[in-house]
Amino acid sequence: MTDPVVTTTSGAVRGELTAGGVARFRGIPYAAAPEGALRFAEAVPPPAWDNLRDARHPGPTAPQRRREIPGLSLAPLLGTGWRPGPEYLTVDVWTPDPGARKLPTLVFLHGGAFLAGTGSAEVYDGTAFARGGAVLVTVQYRLGIDGFLWPDDGVTNLGLRDQLAALQWVQENIDAFGGDPGNVTLFGASSGAVSVACLLGSPLSAGLFRRAIVQSGHPDMVRDTVQVRRLTRVVAEELGTAPTAEAFRAVPTKRLLDAQDALLRPGGAPDLRDSAGFDRGYGLSPFLPMVGDDVLPRHPAAAIRAGASADVDLIVGTCLEEMRLYLAPTGALDSVTDEQAVASLAVSHPDPARVLAKYGLGTAGRSAGEVLTEALTDLVFRDSAWELAENHAGRTFHYEFVWGSPFLDGLLGACHGLELPFVFDTLALLSGPNSLLGEQPPRELARVLNDAWCRFATSGSPGWPEYAGEATTFRAGAGY
């Protein structure tokens, strides 16, 4: 088999044909390396190269520390940690045929709480999408301090601006891989889904994608300028430097990651509650997109309610028991007391006792851990996803992923991120004894979801009715 060669706007790249006959390209720069003067600066196009570039191996990843949950390996979903190297603003591409024309194109934004993750994680293999007749692009973007602070003399929302730069690269290059720049579906999960939802409300995304899929995210997980300024100053104090881009550029990446780790320790982050008393990150991450610049001049939820992205077809949904991912493996489901549940939510919510009482805190037969898990699942994920489905002016489809993991004797349930190996049809990576999906996850469910995503990218309909209330919600995994 001859390795495929494609010419991009920056130069030619050599990919590889996989065993399944799919052409795969890894680590193609969509922007120049964010180093030197380009660190904490807006992405610019990559410099051109003259020689044939080897794109057969994963490239570097955004600086990050490996994140794990006790007793549960997240490596297939988040990657194995930081692969150092300056040239990490890259895309990976899977295509059934670089010589084809006008294939539907999907662009995926990975999750990881805006702190970790990579588009080259194993689960995000695009082979199933390519076999379904689509081109898949996965994107790497700046995270954490590099991507979501606001230095005094710096640029805002660099992580979102990177995503916009990647989408512009797709517009200029995807036809060389057989894709259709006029038929792009942007999708993401977790913080990647928050990014997609924010871009739905951004005036800078106009014309860059025709369809969108928001998996366990929404446009409410954002911060205002006051909170981001406060966070930037706390980071600068931890580093012992001025809160400026110039000063941050002089700090080695390892020290930035150390400062980031300090924020994640109990009590390490500043008060990030907004004027209404909510921390919109709910303790999952101090780093969120910021409202109040040219990327998000108004709150993205308000922009969507006002008709932004009305010309974009949308799928939005969540998992039934999202927060079990965070509370089941740690033992909190069984050990947390009523008082601890209230104190835990008080960090992020102005009236935790009232909220938890609605879910049955103090009621006989209702454990505090289960109550806290259900409340946080709704507050952090489901409520705002339902609102997005209600408020989006264009064609909208809603789903809920309900198949439960057998791991930890079933305590994980239909937890956060569980739909991803089904959407990408990469079940084998997380199957087996003591694995997230158990020994026999339903293969047919993976085929159903991957086909639905491919169908939506092609036609604008995943195969179930448009959203018109809860009765039209597709319950993915019911009956398996």
C-alpha cells in the first residue's frame, strides 16, 4: 500500500493507510507554534515547509498534567499526559479517500475540563466515521493558563481562538482530504461541548460550520471579566510575577503547570462565584471561556436565545447520571453526610440546602451521596442542556444516553463521558474485565450512535424526531 500524500496550504503531508483502508494524518499544524512572542498571543498561520512532512505519528500535546480518577483509567479518553514540544496546535485527519469530493466533515473538540486532554487520545480514532463516508478532524488547542487567562496586556479566550483558527484551516484545506468545507459539523464533549456551545453564540464563527453536536456541555459554563481577572492575578501571585503576557512568557511551562496545580488543591483557587453567587465551573475547573470580548461579546446563551446560530442544525444531549464519574469511584456516594453534601454545594451555589432538599436530602431512604450526585448532574450538565434545546432557533434534536456501565458493580451508571466510545465506535479500548464498559458492551448501540452522527453530518437529521419537548428525546441505550 502506498502512503497517501496531501498538499495543504502550508505544504505537503504524508499520512498512512490503516489496516482498514482508511487514510490517517496526524499532527498537521493549523497554526504556528505558540512559543516566544506567540505565547499568550493569538494564533497565526503556520510557516510553510518545502519538504514532504511526515504526518504518520501523533504530535506534541498542549501542556498539561495527567488527570485521573481513583480506580479508573481515563487514558483512552484523555491521553497519557503531556507530550512536550512547541508545535502542538495541530489537527489529526481521517478520510476514506483523499481523492474524493464533498464528503461530510466532522470536527471534534476534546474534553478535559479545559485542563487536559488531546484530540489524539485513542478513543477518538476516526476510522468508524471514515468507513461511514465522512472525514473526521480532531483538534488540539491551548488549555489552562495558556488558553483561558486574561493577562493585562494579553489576548482573551485563546483556547476558543485556537478552535476558530482550526475551523478556518478546515475551510481552506479539507477539500484536499476529500471533505466539503460547506458541510462541516462541529462537535465536542464535556469542555469541548462547552466550547461548541460558546461558538454557537460567537459572531466570529459565522460560516465556519453548518451543524453542531453538544455532548454533555452548554453555553452557561462561562465566566465574566471580573472573575477571569481575579484568577489571572492569583496565578501571577503564585508565580511571583506581574499579571501580564510579557511576564508569563518568561515563565517556564513547568512552573506554569505547578501554579495551575496549586489552584486545583483544596482552597487553592480564588472565589470564582459570579454576582448571583454561582461558580459556573462547579469545582470541576477554574478555567472557563470568558464573556466580554470580541469572541463572546454577550453571554452565549443569551446570544442563542436571540437567534444566533439559527442557521445551524443542532444535536444536544447528556448522560443520565453524569456526576457519578466523579463521586462513585471516590466512595463519596456511600460516605458523604448531609452536612458534607450541603457544604460541598455551598462552594458553587448560593442556596445549597434548598436545592438539595428538593432532591430529597434528609428523606428516609435517600442517601446524601445519591442526592448530591443527582443535584449536581442537573446543575452542572442537564438543566442547561435542556435550555439549549429549548432556546436554539434552528433545527434541534435532543438525546439522553441511558446505558449504564457495569464497572464498580454498576455504581458508575450512565456517567459523564460514557457515550464517547459508542459515538466513535471504539468500544474495544475500554472493554474487558475491570474496564469501564465491562466485558460485553452493546456493539449495536455503538453502530446506532456512530451512524446517527454520520447521518446528521450528511443530511442534518440523526434519524429521530426534531425536539418538541421531552417526548421527542432519543433515549440512547434504552433496551440494551
